[in-house]
Amino acid sequence: MIKDGKLGLAYTRNLHDQEDLLQNAMNSLEAGVKADFDFPLTRDLLEMPATKDSANGIGSEELAAESQKSPDERDDENSD
């Protein structure tokens, strides 16, 4: 977290307790670590999908079968 030009850092083992994570980051702000950098402008960003639409219908059995193939087998299938 960056607040008032200072860095607040935290970690957690429990991702369900977001309030505790945030509070720990806010508590670490008291250390006064200066955030001496700027983030780049984020205008006009390209949208980058996380997956291809063709992957949406793949089930666990197909994923398991695909993972058993060698890279050469996958290359042969994709070279068509």
C-alpha cells in the first residue's frame, strides 16, 4: 500500500481475512519507509484476456489427458 508517500507492506496466510491484511499494511506505514517512485500512467491500456475463448468448455478429463501428452505430440496436433 502507498499512503502519504510511504510504503505499507503486509503478508498473510489467510486470504479470507482481507481486513487483517489491510490493517497490517497500515500498521507498517508507521515505519516511515518512503515510497520514492511513481507508477507509469495507465491510460489506454490494451485488454489482455487471461484465457482463449476456445478453452472455456474444456473439462477436467480433457485437461488431464492433455497433460499426459509429450510436447512433440502437442506440436504435431497444432501443426495442422
